[in-house]
Amino acid sequence: MTKEIEVIPEVDTLPILTNEGLLQLAERAEKQVEAIKKIKGIVLKVTNPQDWVDQNGKPYLQASGGEKVARVFGISWTIGEPTFEVEPDGHYQYTYKGVFSLGGVAIEAIGTRSSKDGFFKKYGPKDSDGERVVLPPSEIDKGDVKKSAYTNCIGNGVTRLLGIRNLTWEEVQSGGIERSKTGKVEYRKESDGAVSSDQTLKRQEHNRRIKEALIRLYGNDKKAMADKVIELTTWTPTKGPNKDIEQKGHANYESIKSDQSVAILCSKLEKLSPLPKPEQQPEEVTCSECRKSITKGACTCPEQQPPDTLDDTEVPFE
């Protein structure tokens, strides 16, 4: 005897979900999405461009910004002592682990930094081929690596707890934070390492001063400006494959790769066109005779007036 099997026909459409629990879940999710949007807006209102860094093209909230945001939302944290690991090549890494709390919610976050990170690299004099020599990890300040790991932990904890990681520059700029006014860290090829935000800000300051010096010298004469920059940046190497061969300078100072070269150019231009000295205000003194408060040398009382004539023979040479 064979058992009959009931075949259920296929259907082209899925059944409509009417489960009340799913609808409530969807409504709650929509409210959470709106809440995150509001949180993002508040974060951008309480921070400023100095709290953000353009890190390889992405916005990164620094510890200063994370602390401001934490105060607004009442976030607290406990961060333990860091672990310190040394690798066979002498490089080392600091790792902080912390617990971040908001209301009844708590999460764990980690912050880590290694001496291998590009922006900690230090360089010595160039070698015979003109290449920069990377100094050993023993030359890197351990304090800088340790502090960076700590601030990384704070930034990670605050942004994770509020659900605002991976913001785009479009979102950040919509809140009034101009990308051009933030610090910058650019990761270049491995041999070049990275450029820290402090380095970038110094470069921007030197560029500004170079521009102002050129304007003082040449007004709006673009050609004269370019000629002077070429003149001041032309040089002759004393080592390497181009030894004793004159290297033409840059017409555009913003295209110079070396921050040190930009600083030197800035110094040369400011020597050629020093900043005007601020006008000195007259010194206020009290007249020794009439006791009036007057501008130095301007009192009109008789005791302060010079004689009508003064012959050279009357000048004492004591």
C-alpha cells in the first residue's frame, strides 16, 4: 500500500506580513533612524573644525571633539592601563581598552597605535642617493604613540556608542564644519609615511605668509611672483646622481613637496619683504613738575620747556 503525498502548488506572491510585533519593530526602527540623524546634528553643532581631521579623505573626530560630545550626552567611561607590546624589529604598540556608558547601555571600545604608523616616522639626513633615511623606532617618542592610542580609544568609544561612525564629508559639512579648515593626515606611499595634522597646519601657515610676502613685493604681478619663486628655489645638489647640476626651481610654491623647503622659501621672502612694524603708541608718563598725566615729552608747563638757544659750548661733557 502506497502513501499518498499532497503536493502544495507554488505561489507567485509572498504572504503579506500582518504580525503586529513586526510593525512595532519597524516603527521603532524608524524612530531610531530619526534619533541618529538628530544626534549627528548635535555632534556637529558642539564641535568645530579643530575637533576634526581629514584622515586620508575621511572625517575623523579627535578626542577634543569626543569629549565635547560626551559632556552633552552624559557619556561616561572607564579606561584601564594600556598594554605595551614590542615586536622583534623594535617597533611597539600601545592598546587601551575602555567601557563607555550612556544610560543603561555600555559598550567596550579599543584604541591602538603602533610606532609603525606613518605619522610617527622620523627621518635623518638624506643618503648618497638623495633618499630620506628612516630612523629606527628607538627615535620615536613613546609618549606620542601612547597618547594617540588613548585618544583613539575615546574617539572610538563615543562614536560607536552614539552610532555615528563612518560619517562622510558631505554629512559633516552640512553641519557647518568646513573641510578646508580642518587638520589633515595624508597617507602616501610606504616610503613617504604620512603627513600629520600639525605638519599640514604649519604648511598652510607658511603658504599664507609666502603669498603675503609676494604681494608686498610685487602686488598683483603674477609673472614677477613666479620668477622670484623660481629664483629662490633653484638649487644645485652636492650629492647623488644630479651632483653639481643646477635644478630649476618651482614657479608655484604650492607644488613644492618638502615642508622644510617651503619654510626656507618663506624665510627668504620675509627677509626681502619684512612685515611693516606696528606704529608705536606715544608713551604716557607723569610730568615730574606739574604731576599731570601727559604724552612723553609733550607737557607745556614752563619747567619742561627747553631753553630758547643752546650753544655747543654750553653742553657739559661730564
